[in-house]
Amino acid sequence: MVQSSGESRCPDDPYADIFSGFKGEYGDLIATLQMIQEKLGYISEESVKRISRFLRVSENEIFGVASFYRQFRFVESGKCIVKVCMGTACHVRGASNILDGFRRKLRIEPDQTTEDKLFTLETVNCVGACALGPIVVFGDEYRGQMLVKDVDETIEKIRTENEQEGGAIK
């Protein structure tokens, strides 16, 4: 394992485990960001500080790289990420109206998370299932031919499943 002088190894330190797979070079930046987000769910300020020390790169440069890519988030996401496809095929079939339905029902805007930390609303350019448009992705589940009237029922179903499963979303 390679450690920079600023990193100590603690058994409960999630960063030590992540950093152990890298050489501590600038070229490890994106892969390190991906691993941290996969393990912790988002890129926190603490994550940026730890990466900065490990790779010997400024925090500003890390934020610059991470904010360039849509895949990285700087706030904790909800248990269920709702992605509304806004690609051309979905758009012409009413994706904007579906997005408005989710905004209204969840009382959040895209890239925000509900107060109960259950839902995060996102828009995506295309999910590659144009024939099923408009399509919404809930976690790993694709739901095609969504209608505005389906929004309330779908959200309530997910809330109910979450309560029944003790707070776990698939």
C-alpha cells in the first residue's frame, strides 16, 4: 500500500482502504473519486481534503475535475435516485410533464434530495431505451411509457416498500 506522508492507517478509515489500491499519482484522481463515491455515496469536503493530501493535488483542482463530470455528486443522495430521461424521444413524448409531476410530488428540483433522504431527483440526457419513452429510472429499475398520472402512485409505492423493508431501497 502506498501512503502519502499526510495519510495515517486506521482500521475504521474508509479512505485507507480506497487509497491502498492506488499509487498516489495524479493519474489516479478520477478512479479515486469514483471509488470514494461508490463507497461513501458522494464526494464530501472531507473526501476532497483526503484526496488532496494523498495525491498531493490542490483541493481546487480536485473540485474542478469532479465538477466537470456529471457522475460525481457533492451532496449525499437519497436512498432512491429518480432519473427522468430528457432525451429527444422521451422529450417529445412528454418527459417535461413527468419531471414536473415529480417536482410537484417530491417538492424538490432536479439535483435535490427530499428532507427524509428517501428520494433524489435527477435528469439525464438519454438512458438508451428510446422505444420505451418517456422513461424514468428508479435505482436500477427502468419504467417505460410513464404518464404523469403514474407519478403519485409510483412515489407512494416506493415510500410504502421503504417502510415495509425497514428503510432499505433496492
